[in-house]
Amino acid sequence: DRRHLANQIAMVNAAKISTLDAFSLQIVQTYYYVIDLDPGFRLLTDETERYMLQERVWDDLREQLYASDEAPAFEQLTANFSGDRDDSGLQDLMFELIRQAGATTDPKAYLEGLATPYAPEKWEATFSQQIWPRVKGQLLQIATSLTQASALANQLPNPIWYQQIQADLAPLQTLLETNAPTYDTVRSVLISHEFAAWSRISKGLDDADKDTKNAAKDLRDAAKKTWQNKLAPTFALVAEQIGDLLREAQPLVATLANVALKFEDALTAEKAARHVQDYSDIAHNALRILQQKDPQTGAPIADNYRASFDEVMVDEYQDISPLQEALLAAVSTTTPGDRFMVGDVKQSIYGFRLADPQLFIHKYQTFQDAPTDPAAPERIILAENFRSTKNVLAFTNLIFSQIMDPEVSDLSYDNAAALKYGALDYGDAHPAVKVLLYSKATSDEDSSDARELPEDADDNEPVDIATGQTQLVLAEIQRLINDPDAQLWDRQAQEYRRIHYRDITLLTRQTSQNSLIQTQFAAAGVPLFVADTKNFFKTTELMVMLALLKVIDNQKQDIPLVAVLRSPIVGLSADQLALIRLAAKQVPYYDAVTAFLQAEPKTPLAQRTHDMLTHFFNQLSHFRDLARENDLVTLLWVIYQDTGFLDYVGGTPGGSQRQANLQALIDRARTYEAGGFKGLFAFIHFITLMQKQDQDLAMPAQVDPDNDAVKLMTI
């Protein structure tokens, strides 16, 4: 066995280990000639560049449609999906349709079938197969809340509240027990049921009873809110009205599908002309190739790959898309099966990338544990967790056992799915899980049991929820650091030790609160390390450069112009800016600058300001000429050299990083122009799109193991 393992380890470097994107690319690069693809294509990896390419193609197609015989139908389509200010709504929808289609094995078939579910005769099937399962999931959650409320109310001496909740629960249970109810049946229950007013009787109730009564009311109110505000409004129309709407909607969706197909064809043609392919194109071309025969041998190309693999091992299978599943199926065998898939549906986080967890769930439910037929698909449960302590696993199991069931999540969180403690090096280090709940009442005077916030919190000022939560976390971190009894088990040293800041990680859902968190931590004196900081475009040097580029493109933009005049590039003071404004008070700031330059300076400050503005506008004229006649990289280098801005930032705190940021802007401009885009205005639009899409040029920061700081990162 040891010799076998040693041989296998030696051969690991020769194994074909890659991402599915890289595997698809290798197929295309090897067999490009089978589908007549130009092998000199460039991989389109930049999301913003891809978006701009789509924008350009869509703009051209939209103009063609407005000028064609299809204009009336297209105008109706635009009016339906866009607001009254612009037609960006239809554009956003079109881009999303193309993205959704790209995750399927046949994008054209997907788009051609868009209007099919809108046929009136298909309505009941559509409701039964697509709408009812989602509604049923929400109804089950309502039933759970009402059942819990009923159990609480049943503990009270007066049965009136229990009877009220049972009256709410009865029609819901009847509906849930109905096999495949029709739309009208569901509508009848949701629209006709009325929640009786909650009885205010308090006679005979002690304080504990009142708390129980209030808890039952809260659960009932939450169920009532979901019922009345979310579900009932979606069933406002009777079936006949829906039929009428479908007859109006189907032609509109058919037009949408037709336009989407035209857009798909135009986009494909533009990519071919530019010799670019994105990852979706690569995957589809790889699948096309695998479905062809090798012209040299006459054998199916997929057979070549099947013959070369003894096993096809897939990690993170819960995040596979239908297109990726088709690729895997094409290179795998089924008799006997040679595919080994590892996944955990609880870790499925790539729905936004169109992963389909149902592919995993279907296999999880149909594969058998230790099947008697050796050729049958087998399910192997890997329940042991070697990363976490018992307390973390127990708490995770507690949460998932309550929110995962076949009706809501298509998977039962049974004993087989539960996490099992497998680590052997934690000893008895299993402290209790602590849950800190923050609400607006936390700082109220009547909340005597509320967790104490930092002493410097100003009780006189309203605290928003994000700030309050941050202060709550800070108080707990400071307690852990300062409490000598708060100990951490060191797995490497196999002993308890005091807790350090670097042992703590703060996980957030998104980066939008990073600035607030950093401010609060700094005020509290708690060191904080922010991983993967997305602040490149918010750095001072980049904001100044982007403002200058906007002024070069169009100098009649007040905010960028004032930003540049106040920046080190020009260096005007606030007094000088005010002096310029006094030259013309009721006009745009650029016109005030023009008026100031035309007037005779009357004071030394005015003369100095006049000289500085004259010098800057001479530079600006030169930059504008360069922008028209040269590429962006040349323009940026000349700006850096003529203004001395690159050298200036090098002398400020963090100068080397600031200079690297300015260099990164040049690299981005070079990549932008390599993609076939030209012009300063389009580059500014490109950067604006990057900011809107939360794209960033900054590299993730590296954690210094010697830096004793709390780590902040998104989940």
C-alpha cells in the first residue's frame, strides 16, 4: 500500500487537474478546426469590457429595429420594460436573457421557448409546475409559524387565542394537503380568509402568561403579514383575467424572444469580427466539438477523452450549471460509470453564476448507499468535519435542521446530512456558541438586560442599526481580549492561551459597511485588517486623475473641474476658489473661471490665481490635443510627467502604493485599447461601468501573520 501511494503521489503532477473553464479552453484550442473557429481568438475575461461590447452591439441593433418594419412592435416592447426617461430597462433585461441562455446547453432553443409558458392553454400546467411549488414553500413557512404560535397559545388558561390561531391554520392545512391544487383553489383560500382581531383579554393572566401571549401574537402577526402582503396580492386576479392577460402578453414575449435571438446573432458576429470569446462561448464551443467526429480519424471526439480518463473527478459539484453538466457527461462513461462527484448543497453559493443545485440534489436523492449492484450509482456520505469544534457543528446542525426540508429546500436535513465531529486535536475545547442580537431597543432605558455598549457611545444621538451592531461586536471583541479567563485552544501548540486580535474574524454579507466598520474600530482603538479591499477608485490619487480625465474630455463639468483646481495638480486654495466664484456668481463654475481670466487682477492673490489658472489651461489645451491624436497610455504618461503628479504622490504617506495605483490605471488603459476600444470619453464610461459593477483594480491584500489585527472580510 505504501509503495502504491508513493507511486500515485509521484504521478500527481501528470494528472489533468483544471477548472472546467480551463478544460473547455483546452478542448477548443486543440480542436478549433472542427467548428471552423479562428484559433487566434482572445479570451474576453474582463466583465466591464464584455458589458461595453454588449452595449455597442445593442445600440446598433436598437437603431436598426427602430428604423425597420418591426418598429411598432419594438416600441411597444421598449415601453413595457423601460421607464419614461430612457430604455435602459429593456437593455438590462436583454443582457440578463443572454446571460441566462448562456448557461443552457442550447441558448437558441431557450430563447425560442420563452413565449411557450405564456400560452393561455398552458396556464394550469405552468401554475402547477412552476408557481405552486414556490407558493407552497411560503405557505409551509406560514404554517410553521402558526403551529408554533398555536403551541404557545395552548399553554394559556383562556383558549380564545388558541382557537383564533386554529381558525387561521385550518384552511391552510387543508390547502397544503390538497394534491396539485388549481389556481382558483389556492386563490380562494388566500383571498377569502380573514384574520380575526387578536383578543385583548388580559384577565387571569400572570406576567409569564402575558409574555407567552405576546410571543404567540408575534408569530401570528409575522404569518399574517406574509399572507396578506406577499401572497394574497399575487392572486388578485381570477383565472379568466389571467387568461386575458396571457393572450396580451404572449405576443409581447414572442417579440422579446425574437429581439433576443437577433441580439444573440449580432453579438456572436461582433465577437467573431473582434476575434474574442468569453467563457460561455468557450464552453458552448467545447460542447459542440465533443459532439463532432474527428475528421482525421472519423471517431467521435468525445470518445478520445473518454478513453483517456480512468476517472472523472468533480469537486464542488453543487455549483455545476446545466452546460457544465453536459460537458462532464460528454467525457464520462455510464456503463460502468467513471465519474466521482463531491459536493455539499449547503455550500451552494453560485446561483448568481447560474449554478443549478438541483443537479446535485437529484443525484443525492437517487443514488443509493452501498447498492447491491456494483454497477449502480453509489452515494457516499462524508459527514465528518475536521475543521470545526463540536459547538460550531452543533449550532450549524441546529440551524439547518430547522430551515432545510424537502418542501422548502428539496433536501431533508436528516442524520445523514448532519455534520459529524471528526477532529481529534481539539481536546475538550468546545465553548458554548454565543448569539448577540441587536435591536433598536438595545439602548432604551427599559432594556435592563441589554448588552452594555462601549462607554463612548453617545446615548443622546440616534444610533442606526449598522452602527449599533458594530458597537455590539466591538464590545464583545474587547471583552474577549481583556478577559484573562477567555481562552483559546491552540491546535498547533495543543494548549490553551489568551485570545489575540488576529484570532478573530468579522464576516459581513457585503462590503458596503466597510467604511463604517473601519471608522468604529479606529475610534475604539481596535486594529482591523480589511481583506480584499475594493477601494481603488476611491483613493485620492485615482479620484484626482479621473476628475482630470473628465475635464480633458469636457471642461464644462463643475465638480470635476473644481476637484482638479483644488488638487495638487493645480493647487488652488479655498480662498482662491471663492475668489473665482465672485467673478460670476450665477453661472456654471467654468464660466466663472473664464470671466475671472478675462478680468484684470487687482490683488496679489488674484494675480497669483490668474497665473496658476493660465498655466493649467495651457496644460489642459495640450492634454486635449494629445487625447485627440494619441492613445490613452501616451496621454496618461504625459500627464504624469508634465504635472509631476506621479512624483508628488510618491512623497506622500503610502507613496509606493499610490504610485502603483497610478501605474495600474495605465495598465487598465492599455488593456482597454487592446480590446479594440478607443477614445477618452469611452474610457471614462468604461471606468464608470466598472465602478457601478463593483469591479476593482486593486489586488487583495495579504495577511501578515505577525499583524495582530481583527480580520474583516465578506462571507
